[in-house]
Amino acid sequence: MRIVTWNINSLRLRLPLLARLGRDLGPDIICLQETKVPDALFPTEAIRDLGYIHTLYRGMKAYNGVAILSRVPLTPMDDTPDWCMRGDCRHIAASFSLGGETVDLHNFYIPAGGDIPDPEANPKFAHKLAFVDEAAAWFAGRTNRRTILVGDLNIAPLEQDVWSHKQLLTVVSHTPPETTRLLAWQENGFVDAMRHFVPADEKLYTWWSYRNRDWKASNRGRRLDHIWITPDLTEQLAGMTVLQDARDWPTTSDHVPVAVDFQD
């Protein structure tokens, strides 16, 4: 079973790249963020043609949006909160069968938070911190068993998740108010599946800014995309791939797909 997470940054614009992702990685389940498409215009038939006949999506015009595309049956989870009472389509969840047992899958798109790392001066940053606090508290109040959490969490929590820990400590996505919150959420019931395969003292990125003309040469990346699992799934972990080549696809996203493999 291969599960991929990808901030596609406009599903309809990059639909041909979704087909390429299918060819290159062959995922069983694809979790997308920033789909930017209202539900009435979701390209269900085109996605079915790619082999993903089970689809769940929650979207809005021009902003945000999340979706789960699957080759295996999905059961929607309808008891999830409206985070920060915004109705802004940043979370979708479903369950599916893995090895004959049910697994819960959560797909998140956490707010980016704007440019100023001060919740008093920047409402977008205040929203981001409140979102993480709410999500962490919600999961802490649940019995989380056989659970996978993926998505663009818009925070690079570890020193080696950014190209320069020192220079980015005051840059939104790597500031202490964000990283401490995200790690507290993760450590209360989850394992970092990506760092299961790549030690914490090694660089690991999933995002490179559009502003870098030669992103590969400068390699000023950040790990904003994550896959977490509950400890009871650790023994089923079989592999992890960051599809870095996707950053060079034509008209691509600034994020690249991340895949984790599980033994069925």
C-alpha cells in the first residue's frame, strides 16, 4: 500500500501532472492539498480515468481545498471539526482497510501564516497557531489507533528540515511558536514516518520557493509536508520516497510529492 501526499497548488491547472505522479509512483491513495476547486467543479471523471474511482473532496473557489483519491474503498469520517470556525476546507478524513484492519487517514492543509511571525500584528499567523492548538487538542482527546496523518502542515519543525536553522528562526514556518506546537502535537501520539527512514540529523526537504530561479543549485528547501502514523503502524512501514524530480516538472507546484509504503 503506497500513500502519497502532495500540495498540488491547483488541481485543475496541474491535472496532467497528477497522471504523471500516477505513472512515476503508482500510489494506491493520493492526498492532495490546495486543490483550489469548488466541489461542483471537481474533475471526478478525469480522476476516475486515472484509476482512482473512490474520491472524497472538500473545496472552495481559488483557495485551500483538500481531497483523497483512492484505488481502494473509502469510508468518510464526518465527525471532524470546523477548525477555528472558518469553514475553509483544510481537513478531510476517511478510513480504509489495510491488512484486513481499518486505518483512519487524516489529510490536512494548515494555514501558511503570512509573513510576520507575530500573532498580535498578523491575524494570519494568529490563525495558524490557533489551528495547530485546536487540532492538537482534538487528537489528544481521542483514542487514536491505526491512524495516518498527512498533509502540508506548513511548518518545518526540526533544524535539518530547513536549509538554515539560524537564518530561518524568525521566518514563518520555522519559528519557535510554530515548531514547538507542531512537535507537541506530534509527540502526543504520533511517529514521524519520514524521519523513521531519514535520521533527524540529515537534511530533508519537500518545498523549494518559486523565487529561487535555480532551486536545485541553491537548495534552499524546507520540509513542510509530513506523514505521521500512530506507533501501532510502525512495524508495517516499508519505505519512503520524496519525489524531488517533480520540482522540475513543467508548471509544477513548489511542493513535491511524498510517498510512504506500508506492508499490507
